[in-house]
Amino acid sequence: MDSVGYRQWRAYSRLEFTIGIAVLALLPALLLPRYNNLLEDARKAGVIAQGSSLKAAVMHVHERWYLDGKPDAVKTLAGSGGNDITVSARGWPQDAGAGSVMTADMPDAVTATARCARLWQALLQDSAPPLYTTYEHAPADRYRVDWISGVCRYTKVTAAGSGKTAGKDAGGQEENGSQSYIEYNAANGRVTWFIR
């Protein structure tokens, strides 16, 4: 005759249950810093990708100028994404659609900032995230545009700097010490990005 064995089930004790809950509570505490690091790495990668795109677009315009015979005067290259790009005598993009040239001693920073914004939109075309000036409410993960010492600076706005107008984040510095910005120097075509 076959005997069927019966297994006796017992419940978890209070101690076992408490240990299980403690382990489950400890897991998020251990994983949260790693998650925050992943978010920070993604933010940095986004700035690098945007800076690389801007650099490639600047080089593309410079290449078009070079292939047109390197004219020794300010020239407008037609049809860059539906926008005419004004280049300097050295072939670096200066403005989009307006036909004026940026210089380091520009008296009107507001006009120069507007030129930086037009250039950003024209060069990056569809991939360009919206820009905000220093005095506009800027949501997180967008860029602010400024004209600083003859250089266009595109500052990445973080969640800590979201909604601020003029202040510490206007120059790329947040309260937590993080900085992320892309700079374009129209005098020599240099595109650099700084991330900390």
C-alpha cells in the first residue's frame, strides 16, 4: 500500500518576518545612490551629445564655406535647414537669418544673446532643445543662452535651477556645485563643453 506523506506547514515567526521586512527596506536605501548616479551620468551624456551635435554643425558650415572658395568677406550661406547662416571672413557661423556679425566688443548683450539663440536653432535644427534667456523661467533639462565675453554659452538647467531667473545658475553654477554648459566661440569656431 502506498503511503502518502503529509508535510506539516508552519507560519513565519515574528523574528523571521521582521528580518524579511528589514531586508526589503534596506534594498532601496542601497540602490538609491546608484540610481542617482545613473541619472547624473545620463545628464552628462546629454550635454556631451548636444555639444557634439553643435560642433558637427559648426564644422559642416565651415566646410561649406571652404568648398565655396573661402571668400575673404562676410558671406551668407543659403539653405541650412531653411535658415541662411552668416559666416565670418574666416568661415565660422556668426548668425542665422539676420545677416549681422558677432564681435567680442558688442555693446548690446541682449542682441548678442538673441544671435546666439538663432544660431543654436539654425545649426541644430530639429534636435535643438528650446532655449531660454537668463530672465525667463526655464524648466529642467533645457538650456539657457547667454553672451559672456564674446562667447555664446548654453547652460543646462537642472531640476535645482529650474524656474530661476537671474542668479547663480545664469553662469552655469548650481547650489549643489554642479555645472554643465556648452560654449561656442564665433571668432574661432571652437565648441567646448564643461561638466562638473
